[in-house]
Amino acid sequence: MDTVRVDICYRPLRIAWAVQSGDRDAFRRAVRLTHTLWGGRFNPIVLVDRLAEAKQIVELFRADMVVAVGDAPEVKEFPQRFPHLIDPFFPPSLFVKDMSRRTWARVLDMHNAFYHWRNTPEWRAIDEMGVRRFVWEPDDPLADTFLLHYGAYPDAADIGINYSDLLLQATLAIDCKIDKTLPIPLDPLDRPSFGRLTREGLNRHYSVRAGWDHAGFFVGEVGNIDDLICFWNLRAADIDLQFFDPAHAGRYALIKPEYERRTLARLAHLGDHRRNIAVWSRGDVQSAAQHFAGQPLSLGAVSGPTFWSGGAVRPPMMIFGQASSLGVYGQERGKPKVSFALNDKPFSADSWFSTQHLVASVIVPNTDEDHTFSPPYVPEWNEFLARTMHFEYNKLRIEPERIGIIIDAADHASYVNGLPVGALVEKLFNSIGMQAKLSGGGLIARQLISRLGGVDGSRVFKIPGVRRLLKTYGPRAPFTKKSALHLIGQRDPDNPQARFDDHKKLYIEPRDFNTELTPPMVFEFLVSKGLFRIGAELTCSSCNIPSWIALDVLKQENICELCGTRFDGTRQLVRSNFTYRRTGVLGLEKNTQGAIPVVLAMQQLHINVASTLRGCIYASSYDLFLHAEPNEAYCEVDLLIIQPRTYPDKAQVLLGECKDEGGRIDEVDIAHLRFVADALPKDRFDPYVLLAKLAPFSVDEIALARSLNGPYERRVILLTARELEPYHLFERTNKELGLDLHGGSLEELAAITEQLYFK
């Protein structure tokens, strides 16, 4: 069996706690619950009565599930607003009791952490520092900020598990009381607290680029729940912050200057602007900064309706650890399947914790061009992807550049199936109210790509003579090898600039390095790949009508395919040479239904653009039907490329219209492409439109193409034979125009198109 390396990152489930702004008890319960979970520090809290902001936070934190805390109907109904974040548990509860009255946690919790750490050097170091359970009086004005900073566990009677006892079994934790009449002591900076333990052992993963994460102070009011939740969510984004309320400045007399000193020391090795202490605030950040005068500051204003969707803060992917596993390829229901072991677990995998769940985030290399293990990041497709790529519909989460599989701590192995490209294309168009069906041209293109060994095998069509050969002889017209070599190697009278000599260094298959490509090599390649069949044309002795007979069935005595008479063709065979005919791979029509420019454009983009990124997805020629009119095709998309990108950049979708020589792009083509491009969800995809033509564009076509761009939007790409025939896109263009163009991405191609055609 074939094997492949599977990259695995283990991470906690990220839970978004949903509370109502007026329910302070629910807010406190959510904070206590999240401190029982390993990684709970990174779970955001959302206010259901701030719907727009709540949706932004759930999206920003890439939550795996939403848990309602509170009894209000709005709170209980809130998780239903995210049907793609399917509860992975049945029954839906974080803690369940079995028949023996024992309570089990459903998410990887601090019990697992204590058990895993108990004999490790890391835990001994923490234990030697002296774990503290910080306690305070309920009427302390700063009580809620202490709960956020230092953490606390729910009552054992409330959830069925006594986490305080579990901690005492793992370490000699002692209580440290915070007096409401005195300044906050320095112990919280020196001693590990419950709040610190929940993030212990977790580190950032590079797959999510960091946003603004400057450490410093959050200035707010201790009695304002909006400030408290904002502070919590900033820290949940792995930003190191200390809460500061100017109305209680005296309480911070000790901890404020010491925290400043330690923060500056920790940031000293960073660049100039990152060495500043940050001041964050929901209010007037300039006024807040006055409490930290005398030093350079970085100011973070947490305000406005789009702050959480603006990209300033970007919560990282926090992982317990990484592992590599040897995946084994197989087949299941016609799809590639990769099975792999869950190795090197950085948590306890004892069967005692088999009810506890976390995420195995994996990268699996793609196996072929008809399936992908790298779907674009569209969380709304979680269930579709789970049913297609896994088994349990609620146990898969799509992640930026990765696939998250929800496992239990005792699982030893898992698997993932390849996603059929056709199913992905259908899902993409179905999401915008259209049904996609592979067109006749798409079938031909797929057959061509398959016969040629993949998209890159289509480079043989760069040679103008090959395209001329295919157009000259239809599927029932026999021709000689001499005629084929003449067409391949000679100049085209209609296009005298196209020469075979331009492609003598082109590699269509392996050959000696110092050997130039010749027309016989090209023709042999085409015949060997099944685009042409070898045979002989023999005349029936009865009806005197010539028939072409393939070499596979050719004999000295043959049967006329027209009249059915058996005749002896020995003498004709002695006198004649073999002839060739085009196979059905290229279709029954002489023009091959436009498949050649489609696969040629696909090949050129594959080499010059898509090959620089992992997981690019290609599809060719789909008929699109509106759901409202399912019996009549609305339009055809000749070429589709889906290119996942590094988060937070959205996946790119390229919609292509490809024309052969003599074809024309008209207003209808443009209108259809504009409709489809505009319909794609803007929060998930960046659409581009490709117009490819094996001839120069007319003035009218250029004007129509330009209309696809907007005032602040460049999305149209124009390519002709000048760009499609060379190995490098702009090799011939640069030579002709004296330019130095390089296009390695769709953005660059759109910018070059504007430079060449629209300015």
C-alpha cells in the first residue's frame, strides 16, 4: 500500500459561551466552567443580546461549538443560529452522569491535565513555584476581575466533579486571600493560579497569522459587564493583559508598576513598536493612556461595530503538541482514504478519559486531481464535509489549511476520505442557488487530462501545430503520418508568428537533456496517449467503398463495415501505409467542443500560479442551472479553480470563459460571469474572472472585460495564445513589449491585465 506522512496537531475544542448581558450570574458560571477545561482560557464569551457582535466573535475565534449558559429563551436559542457548529455530544451536555452516579466530562478537562502532568518535569517546576487558590470576599468591588484573572471552579454539587480536590491530589495548593481593604498583592504574578493552569502546555500554531497582540493593560470599569467580557475575550486571543480600573487605582498600587516592569522586560527583545506597553480600552483610549504617562505606549481602541471583524485581533490556533503519523492509502466507495495512528499524545490517553474530547487537526497530502484533502475554509460546510470525508456528521470541523477531526482522548487511530472535486463544485454553486452539472465539453476535458496523465500533461497543446492537427481532421477523417508531421511542424498560414521552433525546448515527456523536441516526438506522444488510433484504409471488393480499420482488429481478411462482405485485403496492405484517426476521447465534433483552450489555460495556471500553493482545486466546464429554472441551463463555466489561502485571506475562486481561435466573447458571456462572481459569498471567497482566447482580443471584447472590474476591484484576467503557449506566462509578452512582468498569483494577473489592456 502507498503511505504518506500525516501532520497532526492536537488542540482543545474551542467553546463560545453564550450569556445575556443582564445575567451576571450566568457570566460568572461560564467563567467558572471554562476554568475546568484544559485550554478553557481561550474560549470566548458572547452576549446574545448583542447579536452582530456575538456573530463576529464566534467567527473570529473559529469556535467549534456554542454553549448556552442561562435560562433566558434568547440564550437557549442562540446556538441554533450556528447550525454548522453541530454539538458533537449526545446527549448535548458538557458533563454527564452514568448509572453509578459518577460524572464524566465530555471535553478534555483539568483532571486529564493533572493526571498527565503528575510525573513530568514541567509539573514539578510549577509545583515548586507553589500553586495558589486565590480567594476573595464576595462583596469585593474587584471580585469579577479576580475571577477572570485567577479563576475558580464551580461547586462540585453543581457539575458533579470536585476539581479543587483533584488539584489538591496533584499539588500542595494553598489558599491566598486577597483583602478588599489592601492593595492587590504580588503573589498573583509569582504563583500559578487556576487561570494560569488552564492554559499551561498550550502553544501557538503558525497556521493562523498573528494579529495585534501587544501585552499591557485593559482600562475599564469593574462593574461594567461589557468591559469584563471584552477583557476576557482579548485574553482569550492570547493577549497578556492586566485589568485596571482608575476608580480603584489604590488597589493596583503594587501590582501595576511591577506588571509594567515585567512586561517591558519580556518585550525588550522585540522590534521598536512592539516594545511598548499597550493600553486597551472600550472607552476613550487617549484618556485611559494618561494613567501610564512617562513611557511609550501602543493604544488599542476596542470600539465600533466592526472591531471584532476588522482583523486587528486574530486569535491564534492553540495546540497541545504536534505529531507525525504514517498514513496508509486505501479506497472506500471509490474515494481515496487515508488511515493514520494518533501518535505522541501530549495528554493522558487512559481509558478513564475516553469520554473526553478534543480535536486532531490534520494535514493530508492530495492523492490525485479528482479528489482533495484541502477544501477551502468555509465553516458553513462542516456537515457536508463531515458526511463526505468522514463518517460521523458532527465530528469534523474545517480549519484554515487543515481538517479538524473530533476524537476522544483514548482513540488510537482515525481516518479521512478524499473529497471528490465534483461534489465540492456542486456544493459551491448550490450555496448560491445554482445546480452544477458537468457539460459535454467538461467530459472531454476530463478525458483529455486523464489520458495525458494530469493537468500538466496538457502542455502538448501549447504547440500550435497540434491544435491545428486536431481541428483539421475530424473523428472519421483518416490521415497519414506525413500529413500530421507537416501540420505539427509547419507554420500556420493564418498565424505566421506561431512556430514549432518556439517549443523545441518544451518537455512533454522525459527525454535526454540535450535533445530538442521534434514533430515525430510530438506525434508519437499523442498516439501513445490514445488521442489517435493507428489503422489502415481498405477498399471493399464488393461495394468499392473504402473503410478505415483500426490496427487492433485489422487482419488480412476483413469484413466491410458498410455492406458486411468479407474480403481479402492482403494486396492493399502490402501496397499501403498505416493511417491514423482521432479517437472518441476528443469528442464526436470537429472542434472538440472547446476543450483544448480550457485544458491549456488550466495547465498554464497550474504551473505559473496554483503550483506555488498547496491544495489548489481544478474543474472544467460545468453547466449551471438556476434552482428556479432547473430544466434550462443558465450558463456554462468553462474553467473553475478554487485556491485555498493562508488565513485570514479568503479562498480565491476563478471562473473562466475560454475561446478557441475564431471564438468571440460577447455581452451574454460577460453578464453570466458577472452574475456568478457577484453571487459568491464575499465573506468566504474572493472571485476572479478569466477570459482566455487563442487569438488576440478585439477592442469590443476588451471593453466588455473591463466592465467586470469595479472602482476598487480588480478581478478580470485576460490571457491569449501569447501567454498560454510559452512555458512562463509572460515570457513572450515581455519580449514583444519590452516589459518585465511576473504573475505568480491571481491578484498579480489581474493587475497585469489592467496594465496591459485597461490603462
